[in-house]
Amino acid sequence: MAFERVLGLVSVMIPCYNSSSYILETLNNIAAQTYPNLEIIIVNDGSTDNTVEKIHLWLQSPEIQTRFVSTQRFQLHSLPYNVGYAGANTIGLFLAKGEFIAIHDSDDLSHPERIQKQVDFMRTHEDIGLVGTNFAEFWSNNPKVKYVPKWIQYGHEQIKGKYDIGSGGACYGSLLFRGIVFDETGGLIRNLPWKKAIVGHDKLFIKRCVKQGFRIDNIPEVLYYYRLHETQMSGRGSTRKKGEQTDG
């Protein structure tokens, strides 16, 4: 990249499309993170609802104005038409200035200490390029009941082995990675053959990072909450039958 990354800054990248029902809850959730040094990047992927109006409303809060707007730590970029999940993600990644980049889907939630714990992990594991977390799924109409899938893996070799055989071992939405990972690997691939697109642009991004030599691990705590609802992007299906139920 042509610019020098801002040390200590975490760029939280949020692609969104017709997310008006959830975007305010997600933004408030990110603002409540205990890690203080954040920037928020939203790529509005041609939404046809009032997502953008909801975001502008959120920005009117004096606290948000002081913390994100006046410090130029908030970016909202609206695309003229829908380019798709992979394209919106990659645009957001190009705009990130932080030493670290955190992925966050526009309808999901994170534990308040998620980013702090991931940054602490990276500080004490300098060989790791990407770190995810365990996660739980919840239906939007029943948020207190959550299901923890069992396919998340731990340790670089174990995770790498899963991607080597075409499976998965990390939740893309829970990832935090060093900016250099994107600088050297690039973003999500848009024009995939049909069969590879079914596998998932996000899974192939992780696989490519690992193949290029970046080490990955997961924090075993449930720090990311994956919302299930009827209008979510195709492919974001439930895996709750493979998981265990937890309350809270």
C-alpha cells in the first residue's frame, strides 16, 4: 500500500445492503467496544431501503460526533449500484488505514471485549496474521437463545488442514487481521466460477491468506454473534443443528 498504517488503530469494516432493520444496533454495538482506538468504515452496497438514513441519524449523536466524526475515524461510502458481497468487502478493505482490520457484518453483533481481546492476542502472538473467535448463532426473533457451532478449529495447523481439504475452520465475520495481510494478499475475489462461489468468497479469502504463508488461529471464547433472519444474504444459513444451545 502507498500509505503507512496507523499503529494501534483497528479499522472495523462493515459492508451493508438493505440493513436498515439492524444497522443501528450493530453500530451501537461497535461503539461500545472496550478497545478505544477504532475507525468505522461502512460500504453501502447500493441499498434500496433507508439504511443510509439510519446511519446519518446515528451520526448525529454528540458522542459519535466527538469520537468518530471530528477525528475523521468514520467513513461512509455509498456505491451507485449493488456490486455484491465480495466487491463491497474489498472496497472497504482498501479504505482501511489501521494496523489491524476487523471484519463485521452489518446485521451481526460482537461481545464488548471482542476487539480488545483480539488485539491483545495479536500483541502476544507476533507470528499470527489473522485471528478469529468462537461464535454463536441466534435467530433475530429469539435473541436470548444462541447456538454454538462445533466446526471452529484451533491452532494454525489444524485450521490450515481444514482449508487444505476444502472445508473451513474460522468464521470470517469474527476475523481481525494485520493490515499487511490485506496489503500482500488482496481482497475477496468477485468473479468466481459458479462452484467456487457456492463455497463462499470469504472462505476462499481465508484459504488464500493461509496458502500465502500467513498463520491463523481462533480465540476459543464466544465473542461474535451471528444473526439469522429471513432477509439475510443468500448463503448465510444456520449451522445450529451441528452446535450446542446456550442461553444469554
